[in-house]
Amino acid sequence: MTTGDCALSPELRKRAVRMGAEVRGDYPTESAAINAVMAKLGVGSRETLRKWVRQYQIDSGPCQGRRARSPRRSR
């Protein structure tokens, strides 16, 4: 298997993002919540989990940015 996001299952990704949202209020910062979830699930990269959470926030609406599955607009 390759390294990076592809090596982790989609189920683990969903669980990690869900847990990140659930425990966010229990920690003083988003970074602390991400670190806690990372340790609990064994996700090896804090940056990977942070990107997953950020993309979820963009896709679900709280943050602005490009949606993961939206087509690019041609000019």
C-alpha cells in the first residue's frame, strides 16, 4: 500500500472527522482536539487529520473554500 491519505480507510477517515467534531468543545484549541483524536485512532500524521477536518468543514458549510467534489469553473 502507498503512504499518505490513501493508506487509511475511508471508514477511519469518517470516524476521525466525526470524533474531531464531537470532542472539539472538550479542548481549548482545535489543534489539541486533533492531537487527541490522532492519538486515540493511531492516525500517524496530525497534518493529515487536520486536512480531513478542514475539508469536512468546507464541504459542510462552516468554512469557505473549494468543495472537494465541486467541478472547477471554466472562464
